[in-house]
Amino acid sequence: MLEQIQVIVMQFGWRDVLDIAIIAFIVYKLIILIRGTRAVQLLKGLILLLIVTVVVRQLGLTAIDWVLRQVMTIGIIAIPIVFQPELRRGLEQLGRGKIFVRTSYQCGERDVEQTAEEIIKCIQVLVKNRIGALIVLERQTGINEFIETGIRIDSLVSAELLINIFMPRTPLHDGAVILRGNRIMAAGCYLPLTENPHLSKELGTRHRAALGISEQSDAVSIIVSEETGAVSLANNGKLTRYLDNKTLVKMLLNFFKPPSNSTYFWQWRSS
């Protein structure tokens, strides 16, 4: 295998091999980015259109070829509009690289653990009483535009306050609570709904909103189902359901606990 690689390098040159490797890596990342989104179906449609165009040109069907060329011209202009959510998501993921991350770290390890404990205390009460809830935890990508849709609170995270917010028939129970580190920034916030067509029909608006915000940012969302009392977590457009307290705490600490040799997680942003 090594000899074959050496032959290829000698035949094409190391620059050509590097060029192909970079392109292959970019294509792979693009596939990972759009996998499970509506962009997959749109991409299939574009590929089919290209195949039809080639066949029509081979058959010499001039009129159809002209129509397809006009459609392709319009398609090139429409692609950035149609793929806007995926393009935004890709650029945000690129911007989350360590090169662009600030090194200021203002939340200690104990604060992270205490915040997780308060969330778990709140969820235990909500599950026991079958009270629906949606808690969003901001990470590196700022979500101020969604915070501004709710009622500003800016208070330390406490189980009692979270429980009171989600109590039925209270002014703030409908909507999402957004946390920034160990502070509750706002309640009653409106979130974008996921457009994933393969989502189970049994999932309601809370789950769709949790997936929606996780698709547009790196935020983590915790959902308590009002109907079943089941606890779910949404991250990066994926939903993990039926979590127990121990598993949820472990996942939260994995998402937010700062590495021992680094200080770039849980950045606090000015409101």
C-alpha cells in the first residue's frame, strides 16, 4: 500500500496529491454538514437535472437543452438562497474553531457543576408534575437575537426560579428559557422550528424548537415533555430522548466542563 502511494506521488507530484486530498476533505465535510437535512433532497434534484442536461445534449434536443440551460442559470442564483440555513450553519461551525475563540474564561468548574445541579433539581420537579419545559444553554455561538424575543431576567440559575417560570398559567411559562453560563438571561423566548421532514410526528413544538436552535447554533437544549414527562436533549440538530438524571448530568458536563489545560469554553458575552 505504501509503495502504491509513493508511485502515485511520483507520478502526479506532491502538490497534485495535496490538492486532491484537500478537495476530498472539503467534499466529505460538506456531505457531513448537509446529511439529514432538506439540502440532501435538493442536491439530488440538482444532480438529476445535470444528468438530464447531459443526456439531452447527447441526443441533440436543442429546444429542451435551451430550456434546461435557462433553468440552470436561475438555479445558480437561487442556490445561496435555498441553501441559506446550511451555509449559515457551515460558516458558524468554521467560526467556532479555536483560532477564533477568545481565551478569557470567567466560569469556574464548580460553577458549571452547580448550574447542572440546579437544572437537574428543576427537571425532577417538572417531570414529577408533568410540566413541560424548554431550557436552552448558550455555548460559543451567541444567540442574543433569540434572547431579545423574550422577557429579560438576568438572574443566577436556581431550581426554584426555573420551576416558577414553567408553572402553568404563569406569564413566562410559554416559550424557552435561555441560560448563559450560570445566569438565566431571558424567559418566554421564541425559537426557530426545525424543518427536518423526517422528524417523528409525535414530537411537539418544544422538541421542534429545541432542534431548530441547535441547527442554527451550537446551543444545547433540554426538553421536558408535558405529555410523557420524558427528558430529551438536542444538540447539533440531533435529539437524544428518554434521559435519566445521571446521563443528563454527564452529557451537560461533557458539553460545558472546561478542559484542564484550556480556558476557552463557556465564554460570557455582554448583553
